[in-house]
Amino acid sequence: MTCEQAFNRYLSLDKYERVPLSVSVHLLFCPVCRTGVRQLNRAEILVAQPLSMQKSQEAVDPVLAQALERIMSAGLAYSLPDRMDTHVSMLRWVISGLALAFGFTLLPFTFMGSWSRDVFGSSFSVPFYILCGVAVTAYCGMFIGTNIDFFVKKFGMEDSRAA
């Protein structure tokens, strides 16, 4: 994917829409695009600040207050959703990883494991190990995918700037 394609796909997204995987991967490896997206996000925040009024605050400018009131009463403004915490704490990741490992460790010793060994014999082992490998790979992929910002910061890729 070229920089232009990635940036166009990013710009075509609606607000709060999930960024496609291909664009996320491109942003991870392209410091120029990552810096551009970061600057766009900062600019959006700076532009939105004067228009975001709390109910308890009085507007400094009466013209702005009247304009915002007309926009709200006409139903043309959307309210920002409460920020959903999409971050899952590391403790939950560790607990679920340990539960996954503990479950695969205990499965051969349960009724289901002994039944499978009795019915399938030694051919039970290979599919079981394949299932364990696929489950651990999927778990690690989801962990890295949902915590990509942490890894970008951890390995020092966030300060990459174009020359």
C-alpha cells in the first residue's frame, strides 16, 4: 500500500470508525504518514476546543453561545459519546493468558481428555497440540493488535520524523 492510498483511506473514515488493519500496518511502518495522522488528530482537537462547552460554563463570546444554541436546537450537532475505554488492562491479559495455559494443561487430565485418549488413542495428541498452537497464536496476535500503541512507544518508533 502506498502512502497516498493509506492516507486517502484514513481520511475517508468517519469519526470514531475503526482504522482498517492495512492502514494500521502502514502507519506502524511509515513515519511520514504516522506523523501526518498525528498532526491531523492534534489539529482536530485544537479546532474542536473552542466549540466544546460544558453546561456549567458560560460562553465568553455571546455570539458563539447563541450560534451553538441554534445549532443544538436545530438538531444539527451530535453529542460526543462518552469516551469508551477500549484499552484492556495488562492484568486482564495476563489472567486470560494464564487461564488459557492452565486450561490446555489440565484438559488431558479431565474426563474429556481421558475420553479422547480412549476413543482416538495416540492420534489425540497431534490435533490437541495444533489446537494449542492456534489458540496461543491467536491470543498473541490479539494482544499485539490491541496494544500496538504500547509497542510503538516501547520500541521508540513514535518520534520518527520525516527529514
